Amino acid sequence: MALEPKRGLVQRLLEETGITETQALELISLLGSNWSSLVREAKAIRHSLKPPAGSSSA
């Protein structure tokens, strides 16, 4: 019932933001289905996981 629309929301978040399914499910549980809030937070998560530009481990 409510699982199918949630499934579509998860898939859309994955495709549009590049976060993981686990992250998407957690965001939806915290924020509900407010798309703009979900995208904002998903982008913040994705940005926080990127290494700083110009850093190298060599």
C-alpha cells in the first residue's frame, strides 16, 4: 500500500542525487515526502562525502 509510493520516491532520490538506498530511506523516515527537503538534504549528504578538491594522498 504505502510501500509502493515510498519505493518510487526512494528510486527517484537515488537517480537524481546519487545517494545510497539506505541514506534515502533514512531521509524519508526523518523528513517525510517533502521533495525539496529530501533533495536539499541528499545533496548535503553527497557533498559531505566528497573529498576536498585538490587533496591527494600521495
